[in-house]
Amino acid sequence: MNDLSNDYEAVKDRVRELLDKQTEGGHHTLRRIKDVLARHSIAIGGVSVIVAVVMIFFYLLYVVFPIFRSAEVLPQQSYQVEASQPLLWGMEEYGEVAFRIEADGQLNYYYAQTGEAISQLSLPLEDDEQVTQAVFAHREESLVAVALSSGRVLMPKLTFSISYPNDVRTITPGIEYPFGEDGLQLMDSSIESIAAAKSEEYFSIVTSDAEQNIAFQRFELQESFLTDGVQLELLSEQALQGDFAIKYLLHDPTGHWVYLIGVSGELQSYWLEGDELIPNERLSLVANTEQVTDVKLLLGGISLLVGDNTGKVSQWFPVRDDNNTYRLNLIRSFEFGDADIKTIIPEIRRKGFYVIDAENNLGIFYTTSHREVLSENIAELSGESRLILNPRTNRMLIASADKVHVWSIENEHPDLSWSALWSKVWYESYPEPQYTWQSSASTTDFEAKFSLVPLSFGTLKAAFYAMLFAMPLAICGAIFTAYFMAPKMRSSVKPAIEIMEALPTVILGFLAGLWLAPVMEENLPGVFMILILMPLAIVGFGLIWHFLPSSVTSRIPDGWQAALLVPVVILIAWGCFAISYPMEKVLFDGNMRVWLESIGITYDQRNSLVVGIAMGFAVIPTIFSIAEDAIFSVPKHLSNGSLALGASPWQTLVRVVLPTASPGIFSAVMIGLGRAVGETMIVLMATGNTPIMEANIFEGMRTLSANIAVEMPESEVGSSHYRVLFLAGFVLFVFTFVFNTLAENVRHRLRRKYGSL
């Protein structure tokens, strides 16, 4: 019986053992499954983050890359035209309808793509009159000044009416005479050269005859209620005289400048003062051994483009000198082979120009970017070919005496180059080369300024002042909270500071711009007294507390002493603001802002000081939280061992705790810097948002991120402005990537150095 009982117990134990092993094996299997899932999920998540970052990088490259592509011209077709020598060619905006004005006064409209005639109109010429020259008086309005052999000038306006029958765009050309069909009788002899300019209020014409007699007439535009049009009222007329053979006669679109230029490069300029032209300066545009082969005005009429017989095109424009007088300056030169420059064709809506030389080479250049975007030999440019561009510069006609070649143009971003983005550029009407960002203006002849240097400088400036304010407060606060503060007090202080990170930056920017900035301006001396006296008061209070008798200090438990600083901080801040105006009245004659400006320091209400304080408050919680965790995580046996060996708490902090926590503190600073660099709303709302390069703490700035936020909604998709904004984002991306990579290397070195502790 005992044997059976023993056998039963043995079997029972064996079964229990097998069940326990099976259960234990199930737990191990489930744990292994969880481990595998967790490992693979984490790996997939990490790889996904890397892939997302790489995709962002390549997408930015995809959008930015077209900036650096060269121009391209592609032949489309050719067709025969009636043999003639037109005096003026042109195309309307879309490049669908072309026109030419003949010497016999015929205005021919035809389809630019096929050469099919649309209409033929006749200018109101008399029987014995011939057209001697035709130029645009206002290119955007298609207003033409037509010089006649009788000394008369006609001013027809070419019209292009657009309609959409059956949803198909149809352009109907025509002609109008806003100043009447009779024109103006300006000279007694045949006009050989003419230049005209029309503004909103005035119209001026410069003419010359074969005897080098030059006449200038200036008219005022007046509305006529009788004819329901515009009449010209003569304001002044005068004769101009050049003492050299004049080959080129130029008049800028604003009507303020007249240039007389000879074949050897002599130039005489005249400046409009009142209603009269006065001589301005005399100079030579080329060296003694060179000759001028063509001169044209760039878009806007500020710059002169001078081509010579050495294959060079130089850009000149007037700059105000120390005597407040405008003088022409050689700004930049473009080398284009060794052959003579045959003709220069400025673009109609951009600061670019086309060049044809004697060897039938076509070059496309852009002045602001100082860039050659195309150089190509084109056989169709033989002989006396003319180059015609439409205003959008996407179609080109190469016209000879009896044949026209149609070309398409791909040249989207000639205004961008490395020098335009990162070097000083001498812009029109500027006294010297500068770094400037100005992406748009109200005028069509505006010279876009896309320098990223002021934006990069503003980004670093905003981050510098924010970190200058945030780092001492955050790191010192983290040290005291983690190492000296009582645990109960720490449990209240740390969450309170971390909650600050949840504040929307738009709220901080709103408060900084509408409340903090005016308060600081009204109490500027008080603000500086706070910055100076507050640290001194805190240190002084600490010394006083140190020397107080133990009977007093013992009443405050260890770790709670920081609470005593709260009334001190409030009292110092209130006192500084209370005596701010009396101090300002005594030291700065009642207005510190005016005093600063009197010594050459400009003051903007929304400035870097405001940004530093506002953005510093946004960055403090990030730095504080990470640094405090790093310091608090230092093993207690290290600090206890140091104290046991006789080191003071301060020595233990400096020699043991901080070195051990340095990788974490450094990471906190880098993460805080990354947030400061990428901050948008605070900088946008708390500064003047002006893209200037000024180290003055009382001036504002514009950062890369704020610039993207401001201008991206108004930029045209695919335009140079649009792509430069993406380039700004790419620069910010690369900057943070490189900086964080270097910071990570430093952090690893700190970890290896102090990890053995």
C-alpha cells in the first residue's frame, strides 16, 4: 500500500513538474515574441525617421536644383517673309502675334509661329514722308515714337485685345493714337535718331538730324474733355550740343537722363532739373584702343549696357558721390569671346540681356547675378539678323531680310547665382555693394535682391541673444534644483517650469510684441538696471545669508533657501522700474532712446533685446528639464564618496557632478539652440522683421524661418522667389544637421571621458 502511495505521489509530482515547465515555456515564448516585436517596431520606427529626413532633404534639393540650370534655346520652325528692312520688330506678351514697322509706314501684324499675315495697317504719312526710325516710348503700353523724314513724330499705340471665343484665346491686334494722328512737328529736317520716354504725367522726346543738331522737348500730359483723350502741353524745349560725332542717342524711361555717345566711347550726359536739361558729366566708356559697337538701356533705364569690339559688355549706372552729384560708375563687365559685339537686346521685364557677336554667337546674361546663363553658336544669326523677344521671354524670333526662325527659350532663373545669394552685390541706385534681401516691389522694373546673408545673420543673431538670456538661467536653475533643492520643493518647481514649455509660441510672440516691447521702451533704464543689479542682488543676498548667525539660518530647512529669493527678485524689479524715469531724466535728459540715436545707435521698439527675452523664456524649459535630469541622474555614490573624502558640496558639484552630467547638459544646450534657430512666431511678432545686417541689440532682424513664413504664401509657385525660399529652408536644414552632428560628436567625447566615473 505504501508503495502504491509513493508511486502515486511520484507520478503526481512528475505531472506537476511537466505542467510547470509547459507554463514556464509559454511565458518564455510570449516574452520572446514581445521582444522580437518591440525590437523590430523600434527598428522600423528609427528607419522610418531616417527615411523621412532623407526624403525631406532630397525634396528640398528637387525644388532648389532648377535654380542652377543653364538656359536653353530650342529651334521650332522657320518660314519665309516678304523681303524688307523693318525699322522696328516686336511681339506681344504671349509671343503669338508679331509686328514690324516698315520704312514706308506699313504696320504688319502676323502670327509669330507661322508667319501668316493677320492685318496690314498704314501710319498716317504724307506722300513724301518716310519713316526714319521707330522706338518704344513706353514698352509696357506698346507706345511707339515714329520719326519721319519731314521732322514730324507720330506716337501710335499698338493694341492687342484678348478674347476667348469657344474658350480659345484669340488676340486681335490694332492701333490707336492717344495724342492724335497729326503727331508733333519737332524739327525742320529729317530726323535721324529719336529717343522718347513717357511717365504718368510727362512725355519727353530727344531727336537729332544728320547735322548733329539735337533737340529736347518736354510735355505735360493733360486730359482733354473735348476729345476724350490726352493732350500734350509743351513745358520746355532746348537744343543740346555735342562736340563729337554722336552715334547713340538714349533717353531713360523716367525722362530724367539723356545720353549722347560716340563711336569711340565718348559720353555726354544730361540731367533733368526742373524742366530743363543741364550737362552732368563727360567721360569715356571704353579704353583708347577700343570702340563702342552697341549701347542699350537696361530695363528701368538706370543702367547702360555698352558693347565694344573686344567682345566685352560693361554695365554702368549713376551713383551719388560725396558732392551729392550722380556720376556714372563701371559696375561689372561680361566677357563674351573675342569677336565684336554686334547687338545687345535687353529683356523687357527682367534685368537680363541677350548678346550677338560677329561670329554668330548668342549669349544670355543677367546683370544682378553677374551670370552668363547661355553661350551658343547659332547659324541662323548670319548677316544682319535681328533678334526679337516677347515680354515673357519664352519665345525668340531670329529675323533676316526674308526669313524668320522661331525658337523657344527656357530661362526661368537667370537672376540667381552663388554671388547673388552669398556675396555683396552692387544693385542699381545703391551707393555701394551690399547684402540685401528685397524680393518684391510695386514697380515692374524692380531689381530683385535675394541675398541670404542678412537672413542667416538674423537667424544667428536671434539664437545668440536667446541663448545668452536662457543658458545661465536654465543651467544654474537646473543645478540648484537637482543638487541643492529640497525634494518636496523640487517636486513643485520642476513640473511648473516644464509646463512653461507647453505655452504656444504665438502667445509669447504676441505678449512680446504688444506688451513687453512698449514696456521696455518706456522703462529702458530700468531694464538695464535689472540686468545689472539683479545678479548682484542675488549674490549679495547669498553672502548676507552666509554670514548670518546659525540661530537665524537654522530656521530655514536645507534646500528651501531659494524661496527667500522670491521677494528679493520682486523687490529689485519693482525698484528698478520705480527709479527708471528719474534716472532717465537725470542721465539722458528725459529720453534714453533719443540719447542713443544722438550717439549713432538707432533704436527700434521691437528689437533683439525683446526677442532675446521672449525667445529665452521659450527655450528655458527645454534646457532646464534635460539638464536637471542629467544632473539629478548622477549616481549618489559618486557625490557621497566625494563628500566622505572631505570635499565640500561645491567642490563635489564642480569636480564630480558637473563633469559626469556634462554630456546631458551639452545635449540640453544643443536642443535649446536648435529650437532657438528654428523659432518662427516669436521672431515674426517681436521684431521689426527687417532683413538687415546690424549687430546693434536695439535693432530687429529677420530669420530664415520667419522669412519663409512671411513670404511663402505670396510667392508664385515655381518662380525664383519660391525656389529661393525653399533654398532658405534647405540652408536651415543643412545648418541644423551639421551643427547637431558636431554636437553629437562632442557629446560622445564627453561621455567617453567622464563615463568611467
